[in-house]
Amino acid sequence: MSTLKVNTLIEATAGGATFYTPKAWVNFNGTGTVAIRADGNVSSISDLGTGKYQISFSSNMADANYAPTGAASKTDGNNDGNQHCQCNGYNNGSSSPNTTSSTRVVTPYTAGGGAADVGVVTLNVIR
């Protein structure tokens, strides 16, 4: 099998759209002892308290202006839509959440307004 390594893919049509791929991704267990299930360019997950995590990269990003996006499993049995994963935003435990070597994530808020540990957390980083 051959390996193809590229930094940028450009569509072969007149528009020439650029394709971006994740520079890091992870799927991890956010309850009990946090544990990575699968990843790409993630060296570790740190538990910063209930529902708060720091994701460290194996290879640093070029700068801190990347786009982290995530998802988290629900913490309750109803279907009220309160699931979310807060990446690089307000109340994520840091005034400057992205660094070249890591980012932070906060997972679903409970009905009482607090963060909660969840069983499945995923994160993708585009740069």
C-alpha cells in the first residue's frame, strides 16, 4: 500500500475549493478515569474537574487560531436537547483556551446549570 502525504488539497474544477482535514481528533470516555478510545495527534486527556477536560496534542498546531468542534453524550434520559460540548468558548475554564499544544472542552450542563461528566466526548480540530 502507498502513502500519500499532502498539506493542501485543491478541487480540480474552476472554483478551486480547498479541502481541510482534521489536524487532531479524539473520542474519549469522560467518566471515572478519563481514557482515550481512539485518536489522531492527541497525546493525552487531562480531567480538570466535573465535565472539564484538556486535550493535549502530540504535534503542536502552527498557531492557536484553529477551530475545535465537539460533541458529547447526554447525561439524562429525557430528550430535551440539553446536550452540548463547549469548545474554545465562554466558561471553559480558561480565558485563553487554545494554545498550540492543547485546547479545553466543557461537556453538558445539567438542569441545575453545572457541567457534567459524560460517557462519550468527541473533538475535531481543523486548522
